[in-house]
Amino acid sequence: MKRRSLAGRLLLWISPLLLAAIALPLLLQRWLDDAWFSTILSAMLILPLAAWTVRRALLPLASLFRALAGSINTYRDGEYNFGVHWRSNDDLGELVQSHAELGQVLREQRQTLVQRELLLDTMVQNTPVAMLLLGSGGDGVQRVAFANLAARKLLHGGWKLEGQRLDELMAHAPLEMREAMARGGDSLFAVGGEGSGETGTGESGDEQVYHLARRNFRLNGRHHELLLLRQLTSELRRQEVQTWKKVIRVISHELNNSLAPVASLAHSGAEMVRRGRQERLEEIFSTIEERARHLEGFIRGYARFAKLPQPHLQTVDWQDFLAGLQRQVGFRLEGDTSDVDCRIDPAQIEQALLNLLKNAHESGGDDNEVSLRVTRLPEWLRIEVMDRGSGMNDAVLQNALVPFYSTKRNGTGLGLALTREIAEAHGGRLSLHNRDGGGLCVALQLPLSG
């Protein structure tokens, strides 16, 4: 079918009017012999006819334009099911066809977005990681903009969290979680234990370990913060099984490395005695003694961790205690220890702090940046060992307190684990987090004397 333009369509309507406007005055002038009167009479006849013709020609166009405007309004409202039809094969028909193709593209894109949003919402809502999206209003108070099911269950008994103030939620959260939130940045903390059944984060007597991750970004020109709380208890239990397997392999390796040469040397020594050759016996016995002492030291190190005695608490002068520690390993002391009343086992706490300070010096940062800060809280004494090294990535941060886990080639993986055991034996806790500007902070928290 031949395509017609809009101008040609309008010309077909207007052409008869133009011919009538030319011919009618000439005919009336011939009949009436009065040019002025014939012109007026022609105008009176042609103008109403022209108005009716133009209105008749533009009426479908007006309807089409209203329909197009209505469809655009539905697009703006997010509805794409409205269609416009135009049968004529002209410029307007091409416009309507392009409009229909645009609507089809928008419908397909909207359907794809809806499916993606549904998939994303399903994944977010069913993930075991508690997710909180925080936004700040005009009053500067952080409020929950979005929370998934895990966050609702963890922080609000399964009830809706959107619109809640973060500070009010944290007021009812466990102390360990509040401290992790107050520190800022990513951190690892444990909740629960004996007598902690009212925290809402685990059964009574069952310690739950969490990893807190925080990310800041801007959305629609406004500052937002995303909090991710991941429970690591089951993962740590699986890790403990793997750790025990590793322990068995390490101990077996060390025993074989020591016992195999001892057995071989003992056999060689017995043969020499039987043959009456004693010139190498001293060397053989010296090697056997060296391997036996190495094995004794190795087993003593593991036994120290496995058989940590109950702490013998006593009052210490913290200024003298830290000064003695400072003579063994260098660090910068921060905080006031003149009014600290905290009963400890000096030998165990000294060992714990030496482990932390040694790790700080081996972190890769400047030794002059290693510091120890003492802070007195209402019920706790907080001792923080800080460095400016490379810090820990998420994987290391999650496993750092697991016994025998180490990223060092010759490390035993017992330093932090033993320090945590000492802290818990004193009724305290150990936590660690990356510092702003680089480095790691390991915090040893001990209860103050009552």
C-alpha cells in the first residue's frame, strides 16, 4: 500500500475549499452583477464550510494526540500496557508505530527489571547474613532504610525494622555488639556464653561468633551505610575439625622427624657397641639428645595451650607491671594507669600481652608505631595493642582466633588463641579489628575488681 504523507492528507481536505473560494465569488458576481455583495455572500457560505471541514479533518488528529499524551502519562506512572492504534499509512502512522515499538521495549525492560528485583529480593531476604541499610535524615540520626529477615530476627524478634532508629536498636543489643558498632570498621566479636541467654542472639550458654562488615556509599546524593552481620559459629566449628586434623598432621610430622633419626641412631649405636667400635658413640648420643630436647620443647608448647592452669588472681601495680613489660619489648604507652584496680594473674597476662606485642612488631609496620593503650571503662579495663602494619583481610580476620591457624610459614597458630584463652579464663574477652588508616588493633578486655 502506497504511503501518504500528513501534508498530502491535509491537502486532500483543503483543496475543495480552495477551489470553492475561487469559483464561487466569480459565479455569484456574474449572477448578481455586484462584486462587493457577491464577495460577502461567498465568505458567508465558504467560512462555515471551511470551519466544518478543518474540524472534521483535525478531529482524528486531536484524538490521536490525546491518546499519545495519555500513554506517555502511563509510562511515567510505570504502566506499559496502554496501546495506541492508527490505521492510516502516513506520517502519523509511522509515529504511532514508533511509539508502539518504544512501549514494547519499555515493557520488556520493565519485566526484566521486575524479575531481577524479585530474584535479588529473594536472595537478600533468604541469606543467613543479617543486612541493614542505614540512612540519615534531616536530624542527622541514622535510621533503618532496609532490613532483611535475618536482621529482623537478630535485632527485633522478627518484627519490621524499617524506620527504626539505630541507637534505639543498639540500646537493646548485647554489650559485645554495641562495642563492635562503636568501634567502627570491620570487626569480630562473640556474644553469649554462660548467663547470656537473654541477648536474643543465641541459646543460653552457647557462644555465638559474629563478623561485622560496614560499607559507606552515596545513594541519590545522600549518605548511606550498609551493615552486614555474619554468624560464624558453625563455620568455626567446621574449622575446628579441620584444625584438629592439621594438629594431628603437624604432631605426626614432628614426631616422625625426631623419632625416626633417634631410632636409626640408636640402632647404629647398638651395632657399634656390639662390634666394639666406640669412636662415634659421643656424636650419636649428642644427636639423640638434641632431637629429644627439640621434641620435648615442641610438646611443651602444645601442652601449655592445652593445659592452661586457672589464673591465680592478685592485685598488681599496673605502672610497674607495664614498665617491666616495656623492658622486654618496645612500645609506646598511652592512657593513665594510676587508678586501675584489676586483679590478674601477672604471668599469664604478661604472656598474653607479649604475644600481642610480638605480633604487632611482626606486622610489617614501623616499630615506633606499636603502642599499648589502657582505658578504664565503667566495669572493664580495656588494653589495646595497636600497630600500623598491613592489617588483616576478611578471611584472616574470621579465622585469627582459631587454634593452630597461622599465615606465617613457621607459625604455630597458638599466639592469639592462647591469648584469648587467658582473657576468657580471667572473665574477659579478646577482639580485633582493622584500624582506620591501616594497621590492626587487638583489644584485651578484663573485668575490674568489684
